[in-house]
Amino acid sequence: SAQVVWPVVGQEILNGDVGGGFQGIQITSGFFQLWRASGITSELQLYTTAIGGLVMAAAMFFAGWFHYHKAAPKLDWFRNVESMLNHHLAGLLGLGSLAWAGHQIHVSLPINKLLDAGVDPKEIPLPHDLLLNRQIMADLYPSFAKGLAPFFTLQWAEYSDFLTFNGGLNPVTGGLWLSDTAHHHVAIAVLFLVAGHMYRTNWGIGHSMREILDAHRGPFTGEGHVGLYDILTSSWHAQLAINLAMFGSLSIIVAHHMYSMPPYPYLATDYGTQLSLFTHHNWIGGFCIVGAGAHAAIFMVRDYDPTNNYNNLLDRVIRHRDAIISHLNWVCIFLGFHSFGLYIHNDTMSALGRPQDMFSDTAIQLQPVFAQWIQKTHFLAPQLTAPNALTATSASWGGDVVAVGGKVAMMPISLGTADFMIHHIHAFTIHVTVLILLKGVLFARSSRLIPDKANLGFRFPCDGPGRGGTCQVSAWDHVFLGLFWMYNSLSIAIFHFSWKMQSDVWGTVTANGVSHITGGNFAQSANTINGWLRDFLWAQSSQVIQSYGSALSAYGLIFLGAHFVWAF
């Protein structure tokens, strides 16, 4: 009852018995799975790794102080892009991948092979034993007995016992085959070591970035990329905008691979962690992409010089910004009305009791045929276009259920009418985000109402009644509104993922097949707004909302508090 005062602060809120064998603190970061993949088997190893990290951090701290206060590099050092590319590609990405591949091969692979076979962690040889005693490795991977002879005689296939092309997931752990990921890092290392030798520095060979950009012009692109080299070596905002856009997009790509190709052992069956990782990488990506729009707009206001950019691609984009923005506007209106219209139609037909007239897999079908074709081609690739791979890259393309300990790790994800509809909501929200951010960038210096916007700066308040139409038109305001729509985009994506996985993928494997968490209700419910409200939002939040008078109250209050933070 309301008279009972439940503890709301302190350790006891996490100690209450809330049923279901639930433990108060569940770590959902994926670190345990990552440590398992790295071959860490004891707390001592974690402890020494942490101390090593602290020592390195101290060294970097000193280096930062030294190169800022004692021997700061000149600006030209930062503008030497060819040296930067060579060092970052060959050093960071090339040698970094090679070093990681070495660790995976010599430490992670043997330890994980023994762990997967059920050997007690206390019995497993320590990393230095594996490195110094080749016989232990040769027992696990026979090609180790041959040493480097196959490498220097180009008999590289000899090493296929630990550098594999299996595809799919390890049935014991539900993660990618570690021998596949070691192979991947060796290949990546080779590619980046080559890439790190492509740019002209001390010797007169290799590419020059300025020459590449200046020569990059087509029949319809005027001066092409002329002038862009100077922009990117003189405006850190322009540089940052591009890097944020790329890094943010990469983070969102990572989000989609963490569940479809889970890289660490036992990650796929830890559903809370999978949900957290998807949410985390999407949010990081969203912030970075909005940041790209912000810094591109700051560049336009503070660093852009129209006199140095005549008829190059940037100038041409700015000159036909009206066409770009109006086309984007049209696309957003089209996507918004049509995708929302499909839902409105379905809700109406459902309310009128006419399921045969709804868009669904059992009535009027709108199958995502192109997506299904992509799934099929990837599933068939090992027999056709990728003959060296034993199975398809992801178990989500097709094939059998991969189950670990009676839980589904990954299985074919069937796409239907409900996915087709929500996909177009994704397209709508993402295009609106792009529209707002791009409009903020392209109109950062001037607009019809405020031709002197560049003089007012990146952000400025309304100019009052004497000059109508100056409210919420600064580049900063566009970033603010873009951020709002980024939240919209990501909420829909995370909702879609959360329900789809619980309905069609995650669950337990029984003698009768797979029993999914929400019983496969996505296809029949997610095609109406009411279905989303009732069978997803309410169904998954009602326990929390009704928790204020039980031992669960702490979690309910945290939930409420988090939403207050968002609201204000």
C-alpha cells in the first residue's frame, strides 16, 4: 500500500527479492565476453592489465604535457597530411591489427580452444608458456610444428588450422569463430600496411592529397575539388565535421553487426547486453552525426571564405541549396505521409473489424522483396560467389538456429510487411534529421530573410519584431532541432530492434522448436499504431510503471527519474 515506505536510496534497494532469480546488479557492458575472447582467465590478469593501462596513461599524460608546454609542434606538423596518413594507416591500423592478430593467435586462440573443450581455467597454460613452449601450440594447432617454413615458401594454406574461413558462429559459444577473426586481423593488417605506403613524403614517389583532390573533377562539376585541400588543412571544424560523420556512421554499422555477427563468446545469449550494445552504439553514432552537422555549420560561419571557393563542388552545392533542400523536403513529406498513412489505414481497418483489408503478411502483403533477395544472396554466397567460405557470414541470412545452453544465439531473421512499414518510418525520420542538419549547414551564412546571417554568428537569438522570421533560424538552432529528430530516429530503431529480436529471434529452444520471448507477435502487431502502443510499449513498461508499491520500486523510481532528466 501507499503507507509502506520502500527504501529508495542505498544498497538495500538492490538487495530486495524481486523474484525471477534476478540479481540486483547486472553488468551489461559486454566486458566479460570481451575478456573471454582476449584469453583472460583470472582476476590477476585483469589486475595487471589495469596497472599496465595506468602506467601507459601516465606516460601519455606526461607526453601530452611535454608536447604542449615544452616542445609543442608547429602548425605545419599538423598540416602534413601525407605523413599523417602513412603513420595512421601503417602504424595505428596496420601494425595495430598485426599486433592484435599476434595476440589472438598466440594467446586467445589456444586458451579459448581449451576453455571451449571444458578444461578448468586453472589447468590452462599461462600466456608465457604458450609463447615460449611451441609444443603446447603444436598439440592444439599442428601447423605450429612447421614453424615459419610454410610462410616463406608461400605454402600459406598450411596455416588454415588456426586462420580459418568458417563463416557463421561457433556452436559452443555463439560468437564468431576466433580463428576467423584472427584471420581477419591478419588480412586487415596486410591491407593497411600497404595503404600506409601510398602517400608521398620524403621520397618523390606516391600520392599527393592536393594533387588527387585538384584532379578530381567530372564533366558537370566545375572546378571539382579545387580548394578543398586548403579548407581541410586550415579549418579544424571542417576536418572534424567529416571525421564525426564517418565515425558516427561506423558506430551505427557496429551496432548492427554486434547482434548479427556477435564477435565475443557467449555475447549473443546475453540478451540484456545485446540490447545495451545496440542502444549504446546507435546513440554514440547519432551524437557524432549531429556533431558533424554542428561543426560543418560552424565551419561555414567562421572559416569559409567565398573568394577561395569559386565554382568548386562546395560552392556549387551552396548555390543550388534551394533545390537540395526542397527535394529533401519533398522526400520527407512523401515518406511521412505514405508510411504513416499505411499505419492509419491498418488501425482503421482493425477498428472496423476488417483484418482482410489490412496490410499484413496474412492479408494485403507488402513484402520487402529487395531485402529478402539480399538475405538470400548472402546465404547462398558460400556455394556461389565465396567458394572458400564454409558457411554464410551471418546466421541471420538463413540456415539453422544457433543455440547455446538452450538459448537462441542467432537464427534466420525473417522480414515481412511489418518490417517493410517500419523501415519506411526509419527512412522518414533519418531523412528529416538530414534535412534539418543540412539546411542548417547550407543556410548558415545567409538566407532570404537574413542575408547577413554570417555576421550574426553560429547562434543568435531573435532580432525582435522589427525583423520578423529570425527566431530559431541560426545554425545552432538547426543543430538543436536536428538533435531532437536524431532522438526520434534512434528511438524508432531501438524499439524496432528490441521487439523484433524478442519476438522472432531471442528465446529458448525446446523439443517443439523455438519458444520466443514475446511469442512471435511482431508480424501481427507491429503493423498498427495500436499494436505498438499495446503490445510493445505498454506490455514492456507496465511492470515498471506499476512497481512503485513493491520491492521493485527502486527500479521504477530510477526509470521515472531518467525520464524526468530527458524531459527537462
